[in-house]
Amino acid sequence: MILNNNIKTTKVFFLVVFCFLLGCKNEHDTPVEVIYNKSGKATAITFSSSLATKNAKVFLNSNLETPVLGSYSANGNNYTFEPIIAFSSGKTYILIENDNQKSSFTINNNSNVIAPELVAIYPSTNTVPENLLKMYFQFSKPMQEVDSALDFIKITNNTTGEEVDVFLELTTELWNKEHTRLTLWLDPGRIKTDLIPNKEKGLPILKGNEYTLTIDSNWSDAEGNTLGKPYQKTFSVIERDAKKPRLEDWELLVNLDVLTVHFNEPLDGVLASKSFQVKNINNEIVAGNFELINKEQTLKFQPEHPFALGEYTLIVESKLEDLAGNNMNHPFDNDLTIAENQNPTETKSLQFIVE
């Protein structure tokens, strides 16, 4: 009999857990009203409770570990919960009080909502050096400012089949002011060869290995809209790049309509987009548009008006880097015991003639 009672108790326990996870309703369910603004965003919920609000939490039904961040207000036993980021269209949420599920609610699908997109990952090349320093993630809309971006990014070493941690976790994330571009550093302490993290853990990514980076579909923009689909990038790792970019290695081609610069290696796409100027013989800036192509290995400059015949100068800011963080003045992993042959400068320059 004791054995049978234990079996019965176990069955009841699993039934309770099963119902909790699937949102089973019972006679004690608490009615929840979802509040929508004029644009169709779900910006709040209201419900009645005899419990203090500190005992109530809202969870996404696919994540029962992390409650939705927001604030409560009360009017008697009527409560309003406003999430920091609007509830996501089409998603189901669960209201829990004192560890008991009280209700579940689903947000209407809003046909007016435009989901954010991950429009680019830099470097765009699928082959990177084993001392790769940074990656950039460009989104179509401002992204959420809560939670950690690393919660939505996973890297798997396809060669070993293991998930790996390669990015440096920062207290303050490196977003541009529009909150549309995220910069993630691979741990510099593991890249510089003389530092303890490098000696203890080795490089974040390894030569000869293939990796897949996966972006979670639940990453939300500032309005609570999720990406809606996962994004992936697979790349292979080649030998270390320990040399700084050199103007002598670049090839310039020019005609009256366009200047083309072949770097003969991929450069940092974000820095390259703002590190160049073209000046004429009178030291005047030539107006025009720069465009990076060929996986950040080539720069094209199209002047607003065709070039006049004569001499020009391509000005390059020395902060320009390659994928390993080597800039125009010195390598990232610089050996301080070796004296540089030239003094660092703020800019470098290349002359060319239009004829």
C-alpha cells in the first residue's frame, strides 16, 4: 500500500508540473486585460488580486526563469503592470503569484508591426584570422536596452561540437547612439600573447576550426518586437594576422568617374566607412560617396562631379584597422621590446594622378 501511495503521489506531482508548464486553467484563474495603445502595441495589463504586487510576476511562457521587467501600480485590489518594453506581438505570457500560475494571456498579432532585422554582421567574410578582435551586428531598428546582448548570441565550434564563450562581457555594452549597431570584442586578454588570460585559456577561436554564430529569434527591438527568426553566420579560422595594414600593399585605380582602392585584405568595416578623405592639389576636400565592397576588401569613391585632371591625395586615418585590430601605426599585439622604425602619425596619405 505504501508503494502504491508513492506512485499515486508521483503521478499527481507530474500532472501539476505538466499543467503549470502548459498553462492549464482552473477555477482560480485571474482575468487579465491587455491594454493596447493607438498603434496596437500591448503596453500594459490589468488584473485583480488580494495579494501584494511584490508577489506577482509576469513571464514569457517560453522562459519561466526570467520575469518580464516592468512596474506595478495599484488602485485597491486592481493592479496594472507596465513592462519596460512592450509585450511582443503574438507571444503568450503567464501571470504568477506566490509561485502559482494565476492566468495566461496572448498578445494580439499586430499587422502594423514591422519586425526588426539583422541586416549585416561584420566582418562579412567567412574566413577570419585566429586573432580576430571585433564583430559588429547591424540592425534595421533600435534594439532593446535591457538584458544582455550575449543572452541572444551563441557560438558553436563545429569542429568539436561544443558551444564556446569567445566574447568579452562588458557592464556597458558598446552600441552606437541610435542603438542599431552592437560592437562585440573577442576577449583581448586572450588574444595578446603575453597576458595571463591568453596563457591560461588560449585564443577565443582556433586556427583550422569552423564556427557557427547563431542569433536568437527572440531578441527584441526597443518596442518589444522580436526578430522572429534566427540568424546564422558560419566562418572558418586561418592563421594569425600579426602585420599592420600598409599603404604600399594597396592598389589604386582611377578614372574620371571613380577611384577604386584594393586593400588586398579585409579591413574593419565600421572604421573603414569613416576613415578616408580625398583632397585635390589645393588641399580642398573632394565631395563624393565612399562605398565598401568585396567583403570590406575594396573601397570605391565616386566624386559628386567627375575628377578634373591633376593630382589628388587619399587621406587615411591611422586608426583604421584590419580584422585583428592592427592599425596603420602598429600591430595590436605589439612587442614593446622592438622599436618601431617610424613615429606614429594621425593620418597616412597616398598621392594619385587623374590623367
